[in-house]
Amino acid sequence: MSDPTVSRRGIIAAGAALAIAAGDVTAAPPQVDIPSEDYKVKNGRIHQSAMGSLRGIPPDTLVDACHRMGMSAVESIGNDPKRFARVRQLGMHIGYMGSHSFKTGPLDPANHAECEAKLRAGIDLAEQFQCKNVITFTGYRVKGIADEQMARNCVEFWKKLMPYAEAKGVNLALEMLNTRDNTHPMKGHPGYFGNDVELCVDLIKRVGSPRMRLLFDVYHVQIMNGDVIRRIRQHKEYISHVHVAGVPGRGELDDTQELNYPAVMRALIEVGYDGFVAQEFIPTWPDKQAALRHAVRVCDV
């Protein structure tokens, strides 16, 4: 049941939302308590990051906004080493370095050379800028390759690459993606092989390296598997990075979505998770920075 009490700021936000019709594109949605522009992280028990590529905010603007809030990191902000260096100079971190495409992964040996080159380049950048994680993916299913063969292809590929990652002190974080949502190219990935968190953890175990880890994307896990908090507890030793977004729709972390994010954040604290939690939602509110401030406060438990 929702709280019938509406704060002063919430009333202001609700009234401001009515101004959208009059052309005010910075207005907030109704009945949402939006943190003010000078909002700063208060508790800091969750080390928060923000993903740039889906945010609709220019990378340098996003870096500045996250720095003002006292956030720990940013990610997916392009490939400019000067920008990475500036992030580090500000005392922040890069949440992860990118790598190969999520479509053309190591499940097909034809992709191995390309994936290896891109992962090695990502590992080198991660080492240079003291980044803990480089993301890897299984890739999309290929007709004619059976599931177990795709799994073996992935495991054999990662096993060969792990000595390089281990020597550099960098994790390869395997991301599970949902295959149910076909409404948007970044809301779901029909055809992706690693669409089950248990399968991904099994692949990680088969690689057998402490640097082969799991990117636990709460949005994707909720859609495909559910039981998010139990799975965090179950797979805590493998999780090296976390992404969050509203379900369904990958929108804001507000009361239109089904997840209780404060409870999820408390579960991460409970299991001793000390990596980054990245805001990876796709903003629907006109004021994208307000949406980010709101989500950061939701997760600052």
C-alpha cells in the first residue's frame, strides 16, 4: 500500500509535471519525490556507478553529475583514454571496460580471434586505469551448433584467455541477458545463449579461475529467473559487478516497476558485496539527470 502522505517536494514535482503540456521539458513525473540538484550520496554502503551509453546524457556531463553526487564510478562512456584519465583524476573509477559484441561471442569458434583481440585490448585498458572488470558474453545462438558444444566452445575460449587476465589482475565478467523482451534492442536479446543465470554460473565454474566472474544484471535476472535476493546469496562468490534497472521496461527505479531495490541493495550488503552497482536504466522522464538522482537515492540504503 502506498503512503497517502505527499511531501512538499513531491507536491512540487507533481505540479511541475503538469507543466510538460505547456512545453516545460525538464518537468518531473507526478507523485515522485525528486532529489534536488545538489543531492549527494548519504550512506555510501553501495558503491554506485552509472552507465553512459543508455543514459541520453553526454559522457562528460554524466561524469560531472556523478562526481557532484559523490558516486564511486561511471562506465560505458566511450573509449577516450583522456576521459578515463579524468575520471581517475576526480577520484572515481571505471566500472568496467567493454569488449566484444554480445551477438558474436565465443560460442562460435569463428568468433574466437575477434573476441580474443577485443578482450585483450579491454584487459590492457583495465590494467592501465585500475579497472576491475572487462565484460564478456556468450554470443547469440548459431544454427547447427548444439547447446553443449556452444558451452564447451565458450569454456575452452575463456580458459585460454584467463592466464592473461590473471596476470593483469582483471576479472572477465560474464553477463547474462534476457531473451524474453523483443520490444527494443537494449531491453532484451532474443537468441542470446547465456540467458539463464544458473547456466552462466555453471560456465564460470567450468572455467575454474578466480578471475572468471559474473556480471549480475538484476533486470535480466528478474525477467528470466526471478528470486533475485536468493540468487544473490547463492552466487555471491562469483559476482564482481551489478547492473540495475526497472522491471518491466528497463525504466526508472520508481513505483511503476516490480522490484524492491532497497531490499536488493541490503541483500548485496548482507553478503559482503563490495563491487560497483551501476544504474543501467533507460530514462523515460524528461529530466534525465533527475531520474539518475532519484535512482541513486533509491539504492543508497
